[in-house]
Amino acid sequence: MSRTTILKISVSVICLIALVLLYVFGGRVIEDDNMVFEAGQADDTTDAFVFDPETLIYDGTGDIDFLEGVTLEGYNEEQLKSMVYIRISTGDSLSEKIIEYTADTEEGRVRSMRNLLLRNYNGPSIVLPDEMPTVTMGTVDHIQNLMPEGKTYRVDDGFGNDMRAHVQIDAARSPVNSAEVNYTFILENAFGDRTVAKADAIISDVPATIVLTDTAVTVKTGGYFDPYDFILSATAADGSSIMGEVLCDEIDTSIPGNTSLTTSCAGRQLRCA
């Protein structure tokens, strides 16, 4: 038998053994007996939220419980106890929300989401009266107690429920009128929707303001002095000029010494600036 024939027979035997191995082991090559891997194996070692129902529905009746039907389960289906944090965002429409649940367990952070459907929901709203009540210096920060009852002042959570007791009211004195206060009414409901309304009110007891050019004047004995020359402006609480109502004491300049001068407006409180 020639060397060439022996070589051909050897190659054929090797190929036959390879085909047998391919058939027995299905083409798998095991390099390490300690390494085990199965493709597509599910990760069943994590905690997760379970929702029942998947979509929470609320129609504005009673209080809503965002944890209704929420269970935090471990990978062994054991219920876990952990602080759950909730964040709500708007979905495809005003009445469709997304609730995101987050919790920290021994396995790490767990996060999941479910839908919230609000039936007959129109979003929060604030209706203010055409004419705001007049306030005083002592009631500027208590405008809520002065607001009228009825339809002229309404705060709605979006389902027709009265939310006047929950509205936030910010007050700021007007930078151009000392007798005016600017109010901002803010309502943010449990679903993350927010509405804002603004209105101005007059402070009835703000004193009139007299602005003087000088607060100390020196004149010669017997010299000319007109106190009205030293009044720059006189302004009522509503911002109008009251220069014509200002009254000043008469000063006898023939008497040397220091004299106090009183400037007033009949029937008005005054402050000098």
C-alpha cells in the first residue's frame, strides 16, 4: 500500500470521527466543564412591582390611593416592604397620566410604571371676581378670608370639587403704586396639573405720601420762607396727586431759633418720604 493511499485513509477516518462528534454534541464545543450558559435564560433574580389592575381609574369621588393594587414582590414571589416613591406625568392627553413607582430593595432600585385614567376630568381652574375686595394694611396677607362666596370666586380641582382651602396665594406690593397689592393664586392638584390666576387689590388705609425736597432749612431772621416750595409731591393712596390739599403751618421768620413745621392734609393719614 502506497504512502498516498495510507494518507487518504487517515483523512477519511478523521472526517468520519468529526461527523460523529458533530452529531453527538450538536456542534457545541465545551471548553470548561465548570461554565454553564443557556441562551435566552430569563433573569428571575430581580424584584419587581406587580399591578392589579394595570390601569388605575379615578373619577374624582373620594380620595385616590395611588398604591391601590400595587405589590412589590421579590424574585421568589415573596412580598417586600419598602418605601415606594411616586411620580406622575401626563400621557397622551390631559386625562391620561403615567404613574412611575420607585423603591430601593436589597437587590437594588426597582422602577415600573402603570397608567392612570381620569374620568370626567377637565384640569384645575381658578375663577376670580371681576372686582377684588378692598384690603387694609392688616388684612393684606389674609385675602382668602375676604374673598366672596359663590360663583364669582371658584377653585376647582378638575372634577368640580371645591379647592379654595388648598389654593396658594402670594401677595406682593405693587412697585408703582404703594396702595396696590398684586395677588397670585396658584393651585396644583395631586396629578401634577397646575393653574395660576392674578388680580390686584387696593389697600384702603395706606397713608398719603408727601415727599419733601429738604427736611432741614435755614433762613435769615426776617427772611422769606414759603414751606410749599419744599414739597416735591403729595400722593394719595390710590396714586393720585393731592398737592392742592396740603396744608402747612405759618412760620414767623422774625423770631430767631429752631421751629418745627407741620405739613398735613385734611382728613388723611400722612407719611413723609
